[in-house]
Amino acid sequence: MVHWADYMVEKIIKEHGDKEEYVVESGITPSGYVHIGNFRELFTAYIVGHALRDRGKKVRHIHMWDDYDRFRKVPKNVPKEWAQYLTMPVSEVPDPWGCHESYAAHFMELFEREVEKLGIEVDFLRASELYKSGEYANEVRLALEKRSKIMEVLNKFRDIAKQPHLEEDWQPVQIYCPKCRKEANFVEWDGEWSVKYKCPHCGSEGETDIREGNVKLRWRVDWPMRWAHFDVDFEPAGKDHLAAGSSWDTGQEIVKKIFEKPGPLGLMYEFVGIKGQKGKMSGSKGNVILLSDLYEVLEPGVIRFLYASHRPNKELKIDLGLGLLNLYDEFDKVERIYFGLESAKSEEEAEELKRTYELAMPKVPQRLIAQAPFRFLVVLVQMPHLDEEGIIRTLQEQGHIPTELNGEDLERIKLRIRLARNWVEKYAPDMVKFSLLEELPQIEVEEKVKEALTEVAEWLENRESFTVDELNGVIFDAAKKRGIPSKAYFKTLYNLFIGKDRGPRLANFLASLDKEFVVKRLKLEA
């Protein structure tokens, strides 16, 4: 056991015993865009489920859409007129953008598509459908029967937090008016299936049958009810839910005392953010990064690896700048270690990295799929003379990818080319960007530097083929034998080709260009 998910699995099996099926759960209210911070909850549940499956266990991963929660406030990116739908279930509020059946569906369907791209097997459930189908009817009735016991639990934690007790007429349920669908006032329960209500919005009053789904449990009762209903073994939660006296603590008591089931094991996950971005992401505020945004620059496998390689209780800051190049380097190295093509520093490190890679992959490939080095692709996509085929040919000529490629190899290489282009356009700092100078720039070049450049040019002229390492050696030797300082020498070379003092790795860069063009430029010919 070398990964935190394996330790969690040990605890689950020890506390809940050997079960026919284990259930891991994640969930969220779709009140706004489901961002990369929200995704950490789903992924944490997924990776524990993955570790359970690796132990030969059957696993069900439920992601609960709490789309039967109230529409509580109008987000900034939604028209103010949507205030007319406040207190309705978010699953019944119209979609402001007019492309989905409801406000909630607008966010749920996007996230479900995003998760599908990751190959993660999840059972997406909608609370609205479960309530309306009567699936929770018995538990709702039980909560009404045991109202006083639920109040005892909640008030006990209110005492600890030095908060006032719940009002005597407090109920564990809320009611949606059958007519206007806004939240109605509870009047009376008949002890069976009928609840009387009075709506302050449309003025209607009457009775509704619990089995029709208009009666919903309040959050602090709904959550433990769900644990009991689905026999949940593990569910991660944000630190706001796991604070002392929070819904996790009250839920653990309610699930045992009211629903008479063991509570799940939990794990706190920290926030996820973007390096350099201030403040916490909020779906309702609109300052969010989505999985869709990450897909513009990261392979799905790299996204899974990024989350898998960080403990959930540590804050995760995703670097979309230069750090992204390091992330690709790290992922590729770990992948090579997994397939035995590179060594780690120690056996212990190798074991840990291999396990992280396994857990990041819903299905580990049978072999190493060709890795086009992302850092070098960032250079190649900026070459005006190289199209996709030219980039692939250059990668092959320089030995970065095999000469024989199958469909999986090509698919991955082409994907990385697109992602590298996107990164250069959207996130690359100026120091990484360059344009190849078509005309010889007017710069002063010392005589001995001219001699060194001519030597390199003549060497290139006399070579039908060469390796990047050979070219690199010639570039350095030509300067060294003339006592030219490296800094001044490379500054001249970069200014000749891209008009900047710095640039990409020189030998790789020059080897990617047309040989005649490079020879002519090194000879300072216009």
C-alpha cells in the first residue's frame, strides 16, 4: 500500500466488513457551473472506488445531483428577472440561456459530458427524480415520525456551538407548492402520508401526499438519509461540511439514530484553484475554471494524474503557465517508469509512482502510447513552415517518437499538437513565444562569432543527416575553440533567427528548420 486511497480502502473494509458491493458517493447542488474544485469531490470518490476494485471488490459510484434544492439567489451571470423563480427547485427553474430543459440541467449535462471524457464510470442520479418517483417516501415519513429525536441531535450540536435551539415548530421537511412550485409553509402531518401546506406565494393551501414528491427533507436530514438509503461506504466532503458540528457530524448521528445504518467513512478535501488567481472559485459568481478549460491544454490522463498525485487534504493550485510544461514532463516520466522504460530514484519511489499512475487510469494501456514531448511541441507549433504532418515528421527525425505509428499513437500525438497550440495562444508567457524572422536582421556580429557560425553552416552543408546531439556538439565546439562566451554567442544566434535574446533549445530548434534556410542565415546571407 503506497497511495492514500489504498489506506482508505483498508479502513473501509475494516469498519464495514467484506461486502458484496461497496458504494462511494459524491454530489453537488447544480446552482452554477461545476468547476475544477467541485470535480475534486467526484475524483476523490472515484479513486477510492478504483482502489476497491483493484482489491477485487464490486463498486458503485453514485454522483448525486441535488437538483431538488431551492433556487436561493440569482447569480451575477443570470438576468435579474430570474428572481421570480426564487425558492423553486433548481430542476424546475427555466434555463436562462434557453438551451436546456432547466437551469440545473444546463450545468449538470455539461459536467456529465466533461466527466465522460475522463473515462470515469459514474452513476449520475437526480434528487428531483428520486423524490418525485416516491423512492424516498418511507424515509421522509420516518423523519417526520422521529422529528423530536432529530431535533435533539441538532440541538445538541447547537449547544456546543452556543447557538439558539431550533424553534418548537421546526420540521425536518420543506414543501414545494403543487401549484406554483415555490416553497410552501408546513401546516400539519396526519401521521400517515398526507401533509397539509399553505403557500405564501400563490395563496393556495391543501394537502399533498409524501409519495408524490412535493415533500423534501432538509439538508441536514437529507444527507444522512441518502447514506442509509444507498448504503454509502465512503464520501468525501469539503472542509465546510466537515467542520466541528457541521452537517457531517450531525449526519453521522442521524444516520445511526434515526435510519439505523452505519455512516460512511469520510475524507476532507481542500480547495482547488489556479495559480495566480485570487479568491475562492464560485459557480454562482462565475469566476470559475471548468474541466472544459483544462481540456484545452491538458490530456485527460494528465488531468487524472494531477488530481491522483495530490492528497485531497492539501490545497491544489493548478499552474497553467510555465508549470504546465513541468506537469507534462512529470507525467511522461512516470508513464515511462510504469512501462519499465525509465528508472526512478529508488524502488520505493518507483512503486509509489506506478501506483499513482494505475489509479489515474480507469484502464491502463497495454503499452506505452507514443509520447510527443509537450515542451518541444510548444516550439514546433510556432514554426510557420510546419503543418501537422511536418511536426510529426520532425518528431520522428529527431527520435522523439517511433517511425512506425499506429492509430492510438497518431491520435495522441495529434491531440497534443492541438493542446500545445492552444497553450501558446492562451497561456504561454512572452518569453516562450517567438516568430521566425524571414529576413536577415541587421545586427552587429563579431568577427570570431561570424567564423563560428560559418563553421557550423559548413558542417551542416556537408551532412545528409545528423542527430540533434551532433549538431549541439558542433555549435558548442565552434564557440569554445574561439573562446567565445556562451551567453554572447547564443544571444547572437537567437537574434538571428527569432529576434530575441533567448529562445527554445537551440539545436532542436535549428534541426527543425529547413537546412538550406539555416545554412544561409548562419552565413549571414540575405
